[in-house]
Amino acid sequence: MLDLFKNKNFVSLLSARFITNIGDSMYYIAAMWLVYKLGGSAFYSGVAGFLTTFPSALSFLTGPIVNRSSIKKLLIFSQLTQALLLSFIPIAFLTGKLSVLLVLFIMPIVSFLNQFSFPAENALLPRILPKDARVKGNSLMSFAYEGSTIMFSAISGILVALIGAVMLYMADIATFMIAALLFAGLKLPKLAPKERQPVPNAVSHYFTDLKEGFSFITHSVVGKLLIGSAPLNFATNALVAILPAYADRIGGSSMYGFLLAGLSIGSLAGALMANPFQKCPFGAFMIVGFSLGSVCWLLSAIIPIFLFKAIFLGAAFSTIGAINVLSFSFLQNTVPENFLARSFTVTSSISISLSPAGALIGGLLASKFGSSVIYTLLSFSMIFFAVYVLCIRSLRSLPSIDSAKLKQI
């Protein structure tokens, strides 16, 4: 894995991913706190959470734009524009005109602009890494994303108390500007002339690209994977929603911290350990991995020892971390380059679109039947996915990531 750090383009991309996610973590914590303080009610922080996450469900709209644009220029533009928008917060604060409405207005715009970064970076990776290095690259990119989220979400909470949310915005603006400089330093191979020509009738081409992206995904094995993963995506978001109530019932805030740490560390560990499994048959790995993950999640629910609850939950989510990395590599190795951005954004949007429903319904069910019951039932979402893959021939027979070829329906 160390050989990847000899690739200057990859180091720049990885560093930019890490820096931008530091900014995102700080921004989210600062914005939620600022909205709460300005509005004086949890209602406003709830609205802020919705406005921040909703644009993620629209990320499929960004795919055709990424495909038709210079990725390098698009990444620089998105970072600088976010920095500019966020600068209105400290300016408004200094002039005495800061209001909750201003913050709420800026939040979804910044969140939507951020939707360009992830698919653009993933579409860029195959251009800077050879095929046999992409699983390692995706592992490190995933680590940069997940690791910075874990670290700086906690650090940001402390910084809000020490220096205030507005000062945290200033630091966030700096991270976007640093990321823009890192993206500007990328040295990419020139695209073929036909890819660089201006596109006539841009709006028409945009919707054509969008339609083709959905058609390509839904008529491939990727579409089948999305259908099977829907209950799991629903369950993981329901888990996040009920976790505070579940932890409070069995051990309070310390248990909440234990469970969150276990979940996050497990996801990270799985992402980092994905590389050796790229030579395993992907279909078989999903069946075995999610079966074991379901058992671990169930053990987390029934074992009374707090530490083991966190450990087994982490073990369950290590499967998700590993398969997420392998899935990205599967797409990058098998999907034609002109469909990559659209594939990432379509799959991301379909998955994320279930997040609000999972959280809402999970919370409602937990309030009616108890958080322990729902926590236990959610563990079966993994075994459902394993059985689903086992029953679909094109999925259970998927070869290793190294030799995979996209199978059209």
C-alpha cells in the first residue's frame, strides 16, 4: 500500500479528500450548534439536519455534469464556491446581521455543492491508478473519509465550546481553500479531443446522460445489488436513529459513546482490510460476510456485557466497510469510464434516499415496541441481504474484483 504514496496525483487527491472531510465535519457540527443557538429550539436544528442531508438524495443530478465537465476544474470550483458561501456567516456575525434564516438558507446550497466532490473523486481515481491498485486506493480514500469524520466530529464539538461556532466556520473556510489548491496541483493525462469538445444543447444532453445513467444501472447486476441492499441501508439508518434511546436504556451516554465507537472503528477496519479479499469471489464473499455480520449484530443485541456489545457491533459493520470498498472497485473496474460518474451518483442517490425513511420509521417503531426489540430485529437485515445474493444467480456467481466484468440483464 505504501507504493501508492509515490503517486503524486493520488497523494494530492487523498489529501484533498481528507481536508475537505475535515471541513465538512467541522461545518456540520458548527452549523447545527449555531442554528440551535440562533433559533432557540431543537426544531431549528431538526430543520437544519433535514436541509443538510436532503441534497444527498439528489446527488444523481450531479453525475451528468461531472461527466461533461473537466473534473479538476469542477472540484476547484466547488471548493471555492463553498468557501465563498460560508464566508457570509462570519461577515454577518461581525456586522450584527447573523440570523437563523441566513444559516438555513446557506446549508442546503453548500451541501448540494459538496455532492460533486465524491463522484468526481471516484471517477478520477481510475485515471490516476492502475487497475490492480484501485482496491488499495479505495481503502485509503475510504479511511480518509471515515477516519476524518470520526476524529473531527468529536474535535469539532470541543472546539465549538472553546472558540465558538463562528470561529469554527473560519477554520472550515480555510480547509476548502486548501483543498482547492490540492486539486489545482493534480497533473492529469489529457482527455481525447472528443471528450473536450463543447457540448451543444447542454440541457438536452444533460437529461439524456441522466436517463442513460439510470438505465445503465437498473439493467445491470449493479441494479440487482441495489435492490438487495435497500433493506440493509434502511436498517443502518434506523439503527443510528434508535441508538441514543437504546444506549440510554442499557447504560446511558457512556454506552452511546461505546456503541458509536464500535460501529465507526468496525467500518474503518473493514475498509482497511478489504484489499486481501479482492481475489475472493465477490458473490461468495458477500454471502459469507453478511451472514457472519448478522450473527455479530445479533450477539451485540443479546450479550449483556457492554464492551462486547460494542465489539460485536463493530465486527458486524466491518463487513459493510469492506464490501463498500470492494463495491467501489467493482464499479471502477467494470463500468465504462463515460458512465462512472453517473453510476456513482445514481447508486449513491438510491441508497441515500432511504436514509430519512429508515431513521423516521425506526424511531417510530422503537417508541412503540421498545428500542431493544428494534435493535435486535434490525440485525436480520444482513442475513436478508446474504440470502438475497444466494438466490440470485448473477450475484452469487460474481467473480473476484480483479476479474469481474459487468453483466447486463
